[in-house]
Amino acid sequence: MIILGIETSCDETSAALVQDGRHVLTQIIASSAKELAEYGGVFPEVAARRQVECMIPVLERALTPSPSPHCGAERGVFSIAVTRGPGLLTSLLVGTTTARMLASAWHVPLIGVHHTLGHLSSTWLLPHECHADDMPAFPLLTLSVSGGHTDLWLRESHTKNTLIGRTRDDAAGEAFDKGATLLGLPYPGGPVLARLAEGGNPHFVEFPRPLHNEETCDFSFSGLKTSLKYAIRDRGGIEALSEIEKKDIAASFQEAICNHLVSGLEQALERHHQALEIHIVGGVSANKRLRSMCAERGIKIRLPQKLEYCTDNAAMIAAAGYFLYKEKGDAAFAEFTTEASVALDASM
Ligand code: KG4
Ligand code: ZN
């Protein structure tokens, strides 16, 4: 069963064909990161304008070569899954409008997918060239860490998810991005900060450990950001810092964020012994230090198999659409609205 996924919730325009919720036949991702770098971050109107330009070429490339030589529904596409929210409304509308028109022209059903459910499904994805390996097993714990959210989910099935921890303020990716801005680094901040941190001294600045007095699976990152601001100010400001000092501060800040995330994961594991697997998904799951820290602390994690499955992509939306259909049947094709802000439970 082949599903066409479409994702346009933030600054990416992506389309993908995924078979049986796992095998990524094709995936195209166009990013407006370069244009947005000129604005120093995501600027909704710029992102949406670029998505309008990219949507059709991205779709055309994702659909070529097509799984069958015919057009429309006969291409072999069973359904179209599209991100319905949360995200930037103007950007989301580019994807949902395109998906609605295509579904109508092809006479195939449409599945509205919550962006987070897409990330939660990304650990199922297999690159086209890979043979099926072991299937993830429920119940499992997923740490979903992106620019928009930082959540811990206990998952009993694709549609039965319990939120057991969440950030009380900034998301982890947002902390990376804001930290990068304070260090004078360009957008997109997270990966640039992570690259700068490579080889730096992670103990150069000892950052506070957020919520360490509480027994909680929640997270908080805004204090770390404020501490970073003071650490830079106390050393005479960004202009006074040497390149080595910037590297060391970046490494320390990254260490503090990863430490906080892994501690939250440890708390969750202590409380939920039934979890058979631990998954980390979302843009920040691309972070190498987060991955190595889990290994150092003996936490075996399952990650998306490619870096492009960590950050926003359409394959994860197609996978989520497939699992929604498998667990809910035709109810997965229910009418949906496009929403800038929507809870995961409200959309399943
Ligand atoms: O999942 P995603 O692509 O989009 C959202 O749904 O938000 O995540 C983007 C976030 C950004 O905040 C970005 O800075 C962060 O993920 N990110 C990283 C890395 N790659 C992406 N943060 C730290 N290290 C990375 N290597
Ligand atoms: Zn995302």
C-alpha cells in the first residue's frame, strides 16, 4: 500500500512515497533555510511564498519515477497523508490545499496527520535500499525533540499515546536556536551550534541543571538560555570572546541541554519499566552528542535511520497516515481542519 505524504508545517516543502508505512520509495525535501538565514530565522510569509513555488516541482520529482506508469490514482497511490498542524498556518495551508486538490483529482482518500505523530512514526522508516529489519515493538517510550516541542510519550500503539513529560517553556531545538543567536551564529542555529561545539570543552561553563530538585519527566530550557546570556556577558560580551572560547561555551551549552534531556529520559525509564524500546525523534535527535551521551549512560535508543528522517520530512507523515489507517480503518479519512495549534489527542 503506497501513501503519498506531504509536509509543509515550517520551512520545508516535502513530498514522499512510502510503502506499507516503512519503505521510503522516494522523498524530496526543499528547504528555505538559505532565504530565511537572511532574515535571521523563520519568517512565515517568506517560508510560505517559497513553499508555493516549491510545492509542484517537489511533488513532480517525488512522483518520478512513478511506481506504475499510469497517472492519478492508478499510479498505485492508495491515499494522500498531509500535515494538518501544528505549524505556521500559511505554510500548512500550502500543503493541505495541494493535498485536497490532488486527492479530489485522483479520487483517493485524504488523511490529516498531526505533525508530532509524523515524528513519532519516523523510527519505522527504512531507506529504499534497506531490507526490512526488526520492527519497533510497543509499548515504547519516545522522546520527541524539535524546534516546536519537547515531549516524552509512552506509546502503546500508533494511536494510543500518553504524554508523560513535556517542556514547561522553550523546546530543546528552540534552546539550541536561541543559544546559537546569542553566540552570533547564523540560522538554522541548532546544527551550526552543534558543529561549533565539536572538539570544544563541555565543562568550560558549568550550567545549572534544570528541575534537578524535582522528581519529574518535564523539561525546562529557558533558564539555560538565560545562563548562557550571562556567561557571555560576564566574559565581556560576544566580541570579546576568542574562537576557542566560543567553541568551549557552545560545547558546554550543548552538554547542558543533552544532559537535561537524557536525565528526563532516565526518570521516565525508572517509572515505566514496561517500555520495550526507547526512541528519540525530531530535529534534535540528529545531535551527535545527544546520541553519544545515551550510549555512555547505557541507554539503548532507536533513532530514525537517516538524518533526513529526523528533521521535518514527508515520509514520516505518509508513515503516520498508514498507521492511522491500519488502526482506525476508514475513520482515518475523516474531515479535518488545518490548525496552527492542535493537540495530538484531538487529532486521532
Ligand atoms: O523537527 P524539526 O525539523 O522541526 C520542527 O518540527 O521544529 O526540528 C528543527 C529543530 C531546530 O530547532 C534545529 O535547530 C534543531 O531541530 N536541530 C538540531 C540539530 N539538527 C536540527 N539541534 C541540535 N543539533 C542538531 N544536529
Ligand atoms: Zn517537526
